[in-house]
Amino acid sequence: MKKLLNGTVTSYAGSLFGAFLFVLGINVIIVPHELYSGTMTGVAQMIESLLMRLTNIRAPEGSNLTGAVLLLLNIPLMIMVLRVTNKSFPVKSIINIIFMNTVLSLVPIPESPLIGDTLTSCIVGGALAGFGAGFTLRNGGSGGGSDLIGVYCSAKYPNFTVGKASLMISVVVYTYCIIVYDFNTVIYSAIFTLIYATVLDFTHHQNIKTSALIFTTNPDAMQSVMNRLNRSATHWEGKGGYSGQHTNIFITVVSKYEISELKRVVAAADPRAFIVMTSNVSIFGTFEKRL
């Protein structure tokens, strides 16, 4: 139980740390160059820009309104997701969204770019923000935005994907950039978004599936996994080749980002258990994909 609690605290801390890295990449490196993210953060930047152009609304010196706007955008999205899902929305994601959007408004923006070269800023900012967002997802959190849209659309429209939602958002943001700024801004913003998405996928490995063989003398170990991860398994009985001791063997398939939770639950149920894993397996038939 203590290991499980420590693992939960660690995952919360990791989720928030990833969100902080994401904010650093955006506010400290990307925003000083007036570049836009092709995500919901970019939509929030676009709305802030329109507010500043059309009204007298201004953010305090050294800060911006992107975080506040993004939080307001996420509220209706969270309500939409709650209406189409049977389970309550993860508390970790809600905490993470509030934390990230608050920090996004509070982290000061340098008056001049820390990295003079725009292309270098795209690479460094994209890598930092992508790693932060991916690290958050690996720890079970979510920054909201495209993830929430993906959850809602996947529930309502089976053929709709998160990738399609992200593409639609990017088109809106970059169309605005072409109208208001210039083509160079669009090119550099697209480069940043591409690097961001690549590093995020590399860090998160959302779509990679892993098969796990769990060897344990405790038959209740897999029940703990099933209760915690809501994943089923196939069970058969075995015997140790050296000890001759009776053992239980379970095989299950999980998404890549569920592995750390699987390890924690199994270790808490049976510290002597061991797991054999095979990554990037192909699945034919029914398998529940999760964001």
C-alpha cells in the first residue's frame, strides 16, 4: 500500500513537472519570437492577440493572458467530456489543467528572446515543450485542449481521431497567422509544432502496445491490476523449473503509458513477482484504446 501511495504521489509530481516544462518552452522561448503553437494553446494565443487588437484589455507587464484564456476554453471541453464518458473525469487531469494554465499566466515572458536565432528557438522550445507535455501524459495527466476534444469526438464519432482534431486546430491558427502576420511566422510556428509533436510522441509512446507476462505466487495480484487499470488477462497455472513451486502466470496487453502503473500495482500485491514485457506488439481483435 505504501509503494502504491508513493507511486501515486510520484505520478502527480511528474505530471505537474511536465506541465511546468511545457510552460517554460512556450513562455520563455517561443512567445518572445511571436510564434504560435498549432494546438489549443495557439488558439488561446490567437484569442489574446485579438483581444489586445480590438479592446483595451491588457495583461500585466511581463505576463500574458494565454493561460487564463486557455483555462476558459478547457472548462466547456471538460463538461463535454464528462457528458459522454461513463466514468468520472480523472482528478489528476483537472489539477494538471488548472496548474498549467495558472503557471502559463504567471511565468514571466522575456522582453527580448533568450535565443536570438528563430530556428534554434523553434528546435529548443519545441523539444522542451514536447518533452514536458509527453512527460505529463506518461504520468497519467493531461494538459486538456486537443486531448479533451479527442476524447469527446472519439465517443461521439468512432472514425474521428485526435490527429484530425489537432490538424483542424492547426489550420485555424495558421490561417490567422497568415492574415495578421507574415508567411515566415507561419513557417517557424509550423516547425515548432512539428518538433513539439515529434518529441511528445517519442516521450509518450501513446499508441505503442505492450504485452506483459506476470509470474506471481499470489493469485490476487492480477485482480489488483484488473481493478486498478480495468484491463483483463488470461490466466494459467505453472511450476517453477528450479524450485518446483506452484506459480500463477497472467498475460495481459496494456498501452505503453500504463506500464508504470502496472509495475506499481503488481509490486504492491507481490514484491517477489516478476514481469516479462514485449513492446510494440500487433493486436488483432478487440482492444480498448485509451488517450
